[in-house]
Amino acid sequence: MARRQRTPRWLEAARRRGPEDARFADKPDWLARALGKAGVMPRAQAEAAIREGRVTLAGQVEREPFAPVRPGVEVRVDGQVVRLEAPVLALMFHKPAGLVVHGSDAEGVGTVFEWLYEVLPPPMRGFEWLAVGRLDRDTTGLLLFTNDERLVRHGTSPEQHLPKRYVAAVAGKPGEDALRRLREGLVLEDGPTRPAGARLRAPDVVELTLTEGRHHQVKRMLAAVGHPVWTLHREAVGGVALDVPEGAWRRLDDSEVSDGLAFTPT
């Protein structure tokens, strides 16, 4: 028997609010998400505030976090009018080893989101920060964050072929044959890889540039040519190169987003 798919909560809310608001179902901007994107408060806090009756939409208390928001509608939090317009923001963060790119860490070491919240200034903590892709717990280096889901989709889409440059310390000393195989592309258990940029920085250090982002791809590619990875560091995404110390962050300027990441909001 086929499993019945559950209707998304934002669509249920749109239908309850009637035909006028149901037209936003294709590309919804629901209330809790809009508050997080605009930097009013992170989405989890926004959801709690809405359910507590602290948020009004068009003059009426709204207790549904997934309620659609019409452009130009007045939104108040604790009686104060808030603006939902926000530019696309992007941050670079130098991820230390040990942190996970998840909402929680069962091992208790910590998450990148917890770390980022601690180092951001108070005005930046109201945003809902989304990671653009992932890095493994033991991988260090450049991790991008944004307040806009469109940039997340752009940065992680296989169709964009956005290059990502890694530096790996490996077992053994890769020769020209191993580098050639990496450059031409390999066949892994989940299919052939795209050709990669590959060169040596030291006898046992490989610089590898990929234009796709499969699970553990760098580690699997290097293991496939006989050189398992000891340590892995990501130093660039697109034209954006990491330039802050470990554990630190900075905001990307508009040209880094548009030119470096080849992203233009529409």
C-alpha cells in the first residue's frame, strides 16, 4: 500500500486562510521563516513567539508559524512593527575540527551554529543562519552561511558546478598516475565523478578542486587512488578564498556574493 504523503504545514495554513492567501502556496514566505530571514529573531524563537500570541499579522494575532505573509502586510512583535525586508547576507566562517554541521551534536563537542552564535555580535544573532553545504566533523576550513535559502540552493546545486578547493594530507606520496586519474575522473560506488583539478603541494599533500559535492567525495576519491586522507581542509568556494583565522568569521561583500559565488538574487 502506498504511503500517503502529508500535506506541508505551510500549505495547510494557506488553505485555512482562504483563496486570497492560497495563491502564495507555490513560493511561500511563511511567518516564522520571514522573521528569521529579516533578522528579527531566529526561526525557533519566532515559532515560539508566534505560538505564544506575541505576533500580529495585519492587525490580528497569528498563532500559526507557517502562515503565509503577503508583501506589504503589517507585522508586529510584542506590539512593535517589524520590517521583513532584508538583503541577502553571506558569511565566511573558518570551521575548526570537531564541530558538526547539524542542529545538535550527540557527542557533545558542539555545532557550527552554536559556535557562530557565540562569536557574532548581537545585531547579527537575530538572523536564521543557514549553512551552505556541509563539512565533516574532522574537516576544517571554509564554511559559508546565509540568511537566504536561495543562496543555499545555488551553492549546493549540482548544476552550478561551483568549484570547491581542498587541501588534503594523505598517506603515501601520490605520483603522476594518481593525479592523472583524479584529473580524468574516477568511478566510485555511486557513479563516475567529474574531472577534478589535482596537483601536489608537498610530497604527501594534494590540492583537489571539485565541481560537485557528494558525500565524503574528496576522501573517497583519494582512497580510490591509494592515498587515504589523514587531514582535510577546504580553502575556497568559487572565487571566495578563506582569509580569517580558525573559529573566526566575516561578512562577504556584495561583489564576493555576485562574482565570487556567481549568485544574483532574482
